[in-house]
Amino acid sequence: MNRKNIIPLMLVAVSLSGCVSQTVTPPAAVEKVAPVSTEAVTFADAPEGCPKSTKLTAKTSDLKETTFTSVSNWFTVWKTTPESAQLVFSTYDVPKDNVYADHTYTDSDALVVVKVTDSVTKVAGVGNYSGAADAKMKVVEANVSSKNLAGGVFDKNGALEISHLDSKYACGTMKFDDGSNSLKGDFIAQVNSMGL
């Protein structure tokens, strides 16, 4: 092969290798999604008289009676008229600003939401709440969500007692039972103020 033919062949080889390198793209980066926490939370600095964790027993027509130590523990307060608040407890990690965030429930998962009204951040708010129509401090809803059901516990004689409330924690006990669904236990929740 003479020199005249070698140079054009080398140029073709170089230009082909350039084309190949331009069309090869690296594989797309795989986005890592943080796993959902299912670790029960303990509060080492719990106020005196408060439990260090929330332990609840919940039952619905869908969820067999199950006792769990809560992973998420929120007492969210809204400055409305009348003032309102909700307690949130669950077997999985729930964002404090989006209680009903998407979650794929397992057979043993539970989300508990208890809504109350009337002076919840005042000294008068430390006391008993019930579902009765004439209750001074009222439980508006007591709900347990599970894999196939979001159900209320319709117990007008049920009670929520908030025994401690400060800017950091709310503590107390609850007991609701309507014969089909039930919710009971001691709790501690972090105060999450919205619009206060």
C-alpha cells in the first residue's frame, strides 16, 4: 500500500471514531429515594408526667386491633375562630405539613388523626375534650386510616385529655370506642404551629 492511500484511510478512521464517541451517552443517573421511616420515636426531653413515646391501640373493621409506638407525633394548631388543632400519630413517617401525603399502606399500617376545637393553646385547653354536643372543648373527629379504610370512631362519650401543653409538646391520653372501631392510649406530640 502506498503512502497516498494510507493518509485518507487514517482520516476516515479518525472521523468515524469521532462520530461514535459523539453518539454514546452515559446511562441516566438513578435518583435515590429516601426510605420511609418506620422507627418509633422516643423523646428523651419529655416533660415530667408525659410519656417518652406515644403508644396507641387502634381497631377498625379493616384493621385488627393493633398496638403500636408512633413514628410521627404532631399536634398542629391553626389560629382560626374558633381555634382548632389536630393530633397526628402513625406507624410510618408523616410530614408535619402534609398529613395525607401519598403512602402505600401495608396490612399493619395505621394513621390516627384527632381534631379538636376551642382554646387549645390557652391554659383552659389543658383538660378534657369529648365528642358530646355540649362539650366545652370538643373532639370534632377521631379517625383511623388503614390499608382499605379511612374510618371514624363515632363515640360521643369518648374522651381526649390533654394533661400538658407548652410551646414544644402536648401530652395526654385518649379513649374512643363505638363498638366497631376504637382508639386508646397515652401520647406525646410535638407542637406544630400554623399561622400563630
